[in-house]
Amino acid sequence: MDTALPDILHQHVTFDDGLMLECGQALGSLTVAYRTYGRLNADCSNAILICHALTGDQYVAETHPVTGKGGWWDLVVGPGLSIDTDRFFVICSNVLGGCMGTTGPRSPRDGGEGLWGTDFPPVTVKDMVSAQKRLVEHFGISRLFAVIGGSMGGMQVLQWAASYPDMVFAAVPIASAAYHSAQNIAFNEVGRQSIFSDPDWQAGRYWQGDKVPARGLAVARMVAHITYLSEEALTRKFGRRVRGAQSLPGFADMFEVESYLRHQGSTFVRRFDANSYLTITRATDYFDLAEEYGGDLRAAFKGTRTRFCLMSFSSDWLYPTAESRSVARALNGAAANVSFVEIASDKGHDAFLLDEPDFHRALAGFLAGCAEHAGLP
Amino acid sequence: MDTALPDILHQHVTFDDGLMLECGQALGSLTVAYRTYGRLNADCSNAILICHALTGDQYVAETHPVTGKGGWWDLVVGPGLSIDTDRFFVICSNVLGGCMGTTGPRSPRDGGEGLWGTDFPPVTVKDMVSAQKRLVEHFGISRLFAVIGGSMGGMQVLQWAASYPDMVFAAVPIASAAYHSAQNIAFNEVGRQSIFSDPDWQAGRYWQGDKVPARGLAVARMVAHITYLSEEALTRKFGRRVRGAQSLPGFADMFEVESYLRHQGSTFVRRFDANSYLTITRATDYFDLAEEYGGDLRAAFKGTRTRFCLMSFSSDWLYPTAESRSVARALNGAAANVSFVEIASDKGHDAFLLDEPDFHRALAGFLAGCAEHAGLP
């Protein structure tokens, strides 16, 4: 298995004053890697921040420098698309703790030798948002026209709207939730244990040698990938189809779904760092927005003037519609301006990344309405 | 981690003429380990065969010799219980491929040195049933009053009813399905990959040394365990409760659900063999009863006189009610005598092992009715 995550110089900005984290530890220096699309207008009013999901990154709408594949939101972000780069200035940065250029476990350790590795401090979704805020201010933007993201990206959107309401004109959390459920935590924990169990993990110090915990990380990806798809989607894609003609070939590849999962696992390890996976899954598990506000999610949005559009997918069992609905209810309770769209889809959680015309139309429509309210040309 | 699976002499019978398997390979010798409860009546008409689930075994209603815990169906099988051992003679055998005494990967290899290990031939649910049939005939029983089982046990029940209809007066497949779905296969495959990834697995030859792939098997158990519980059950049991008082303790135990899963994983490896886990999960993935009958499940039950009671649990997402319903529909299509009960429960797949009075009453009621039809005293 090819396991080297290539070192690439990503477009970035470094803040030498670092970042204070929620855990109380300060990062001495903060680098944020990012990509932008479209042009920022003269009054800096047309910026959209996109927040990526667990294993996404800043390469939203262009060829990925590691995989050579298209951007993860090529269907949504671009000229004339739902997030129209002819009209909006789109920013996406790699999350804090990530492995595509933003400060994380693969970064040089503060005031020490070598890399952070597993000693990288625990970060939270709120820390991720703090880092993004630095980048946004670096661009001279005092108010984002919109903050948009799916899955863990949606958690960041909610955190943005709660922490910096005056900086967010519109917020679109997609296929997301205001906290991680016991089941969400349980699946993440299986992935972490799988990494911990790989002897090549070497208690997190694998970066000192030439091996990475590829097998553990691949299994983590496999189990996560199952949760991204609905049972219907798996059945439609694979059913019980068998590779080759053998009927009982022992433990070799047999069912197509197995071969697909193995492929997902083995390609993932070429583009992702195991310690980043540990750090970021932990951040999602910590997430519980209401807790920050005394257990009342309405309090997180008290007095907000942000316009919200919550979107969920009917067959998403990782972040089911009910969780978006409860956020919508809290927003209603806070007298916020909120709309809520459940998209009928049998594709599961991953639907937000796939060709779902109803979703794309709803997103475009909401942004068009908000642009009118914001007085954007 | 204590990893030795103790060698115990289980009650058993050995058939020296072996068993021909579906894969075409023959086992030279077949040992079936079993337990019985209650007394077989004079005309051998009161026998109930219980088929255990993936990681169950023959210790249905007594202290388990390895774990020292109670039997896995202590709530269902016993004097005066739903499966009343004052009235019925209950048999349960360890499945073919298992690790509690029946021939499997831990058995001595045919005509060679050492154990089978991963060279144990692939077995199917139908092979498991063939082995059980030998045991039943050994007792002089020509017709079982009932065959009952949950989960993989339910698959065996369906196979019994299809393959040996005249030997099954009543059949109760619980929380089961007539085939493994792509999602079922996918979760099993994650578990297998986790075992394969453990260097202590040693390509299946770990039995030659003093290590077992405990970490890989533990992760396999963890992911499986999540699928046995509903999201509601996980939330009720654990929610987001944190162990201890730390708020962001890095990667140490944090959420109670994590600690619970780790415990599930680490205790499992003390009572189960990794190669058996591979063999038996494979058998469930192969299972597709309709395929044996030209793709038409009704044909599997053509002309049957067996009385069926299908039972499912509303919150079971591993073998959802819809799968039991489609079996019921096929049975109706075959003009079989069938009743179907969906038990309202928020406990998920594991509900068939738990304190579910509605389930216990329904089972007792069905058996009482069948006993009347069978003319049992």
C-alpha cells in the first residue's frame, strides 16, 4: 500500500501571534491554508465562506493536488452554479487540525523539534471557526454574505452564527446537527480504535519513521463510509453482486460492496493523515453547541439577525432530518429568520456532495433571496 | 489484554463419517457440541431446536463456562418461561465453524498437523443446518416441534424450514432476514478487514504461537455492537455523558459510550476465536435463501405445512421489519400458515436478547397454540 502523504506547498497565510484554543493551550503560530474562487467586490460584501466536512479540504472547485480528481463541490461552486463564482467571492480554508496546510498534527511543533503528531492539542469546532475568522479578517471582510457547509461543515456554520452573529448575513448548515449523538461518537470511536490498534501508528509518532498506520486508517475510513450512504444507496449500487464467477471463494474479494469499501480505504490513506483524523473526529465528538449556552440551544441564537436555511436529506441516518429540525425549532424559539428544507433523496448523508438538483435549486434560491435582502447587485 | 481462549471439554457428539459441505469439500469428521434442557418425551415429539446468533453459543440457559455469566437466553428459556423447559426438550448446538466445541477453525485439521485455522473450508448457513440435523437424528428425533432463533439463528430457522419441511412443525425466525443486504455485508467486511489488519492475525496462523489478533477482533466487535443497538438505545444508555470531570482530555476515555464499546471489544476476545468470526460472518454474507430456489423465495416454502411466526423489532436497523415482512409475504405467496408480529421496542436488534415482555408473551402464545395443534400434552 502506497502510504506517503505528499508534502505540497498549499496557498496559505501565517499569523505569528498564534491562536488561543478552547482547551487553554495556545498555538504559538497559526497557518491557515485556503483557496478562493471569484472576485471580492469593492465593499467586501460578496464573500461566502465554505466550511468543509471531516475529510474534505480547501480544494472545493478545482483539481485536487494530491488525488488529481475534481473538487469535492464542483457540482455546487462555479460560474453559474448554485454558489455562483461570477457573483460571489468564495473562500474555503483547511480546518485547524487538518492535513492540507493548516496548522495541525503534521505541523512543526511549537518551540520543539519535529512535528506535533499526537501531541497536537485537542481542538474544537469553535477553534476551527476562530482560525477561519482570522483568515476572513485578513481579507478585510467584516461581514460574510454567507457561511455554508455540510456535515462537520454545518457544525462550523452553526458555531459561526452563534459566536459571530454580526459577521454572518446568511447561514446554511446542511446535513448536520447541533451536537454529536452517542451513535455518532460510537462510530468515530471505532475508527480511532482501529488507528490505535495499528502497530504502525507507534503511539502517534509514526511521522518519525517511514511508515504510517495505513491499515488502521483504511478500516476507519471504511466504517465511516458505510455511515455516509443509505442502505438503499448501497443496495442500488452493489446489492449482492459478486465479483468474478466464483461461488464460495473463501475470504478473497467476493461481493462488489467489499471491493468498493477496500478501495475507499486504500485510496483515503494516500490523502489523509491519521493524527489529523484522530484530532478532527474528536472535535466533532466534542461538539454540543447548546452546552456552551447553558444547555439551551435557543440562547445560542438569541437576537440573531442572520438568515438561516437548514437543509437535510430524507435518507441521511448519520445526521437525520430530526436533528436539523430540532435546530430549526431552536431558531424559531429565538425568533430567528429560518427556513428548513428536507430534500427527498435515497442517497444518504453523502447526498450533499452528489448530483441532487432539488438541493442545488433550493440552495441557489435561498442565496438569491438573501442577495436581494443584502442589496447585492 | 488477556487473550487466551481457554480449552474446555464441551458436551459433544462426533460423527466419524464427517460432513459434505456446500463448497464441495468434505469434512472427514464432524463434532457437534451442544447443550440440552428439559426432558425428551417418549414419542420424541416435544423437542425445540434453538439456533444461536453470530457470537452466541450452546450455553442458552446456564452459566457460561468461559465468562461465568448467565445464559444468553436466560430470560426466554427455562421452567415456566416462554420456551418452557418443564414442557419442552430444548437443544442448542454450537454452529459449524464456531469456537465452542463444534468443528471449526480451532479443530484439528483433517489428515494433517495442527489446526484448521483460516484453511477451514467456507461454510454456509445450510451447512450449519446439516450439522444440526445430524445431532437431531442422533437424539432419535424425526420431527422437531419447533425451530427457533434470532438474527443469524433466524436464518438457520428459515433454512431448516426450506430444506427439511417435514422435520419442522413450527418455525420462529426472529429479527432476521432471508438474505444479507449490501449494508450487512459492508459492516461484516469492516470487521474482517480489522482482523486482517492486525499483525497478530499472522495470515490466520496465530494459533501456532501464543498471540491472537485481539485488537483487530475487538474493533470488529465494536463496530458490530453499534449495529445491534438503536440510536435511541445508545442515547438513553449513554447520551453524551462523560466519564470523570475532565472537559477536553485528549484521546483518553471521554464519553461513556466509548468506554462501553472498548469494554465490549476487550471482553469479547476472551471468549471468541478470530478465525471463527471470519468463517461465520462469511456464512451470513453468503446467505440468500431465494437464490437456492431460482430467485423466488416462495419456491423455498412451496407446499410447506410448517407453522411460521415471524417476529421483528421496530427499532432494529440491522435486520429491519421490512425484511421480515418480505419473508412473510413470500410465505403467504406459498400459502403457508404464517403469522407476523412486529414488537414495538426502541432497543434495536438486541431486543430479542433483552427484557421485552411483549416479545416473550407473543412467543409463548404462539408455542402454546402450536402445541395444541400438534397434540402435545
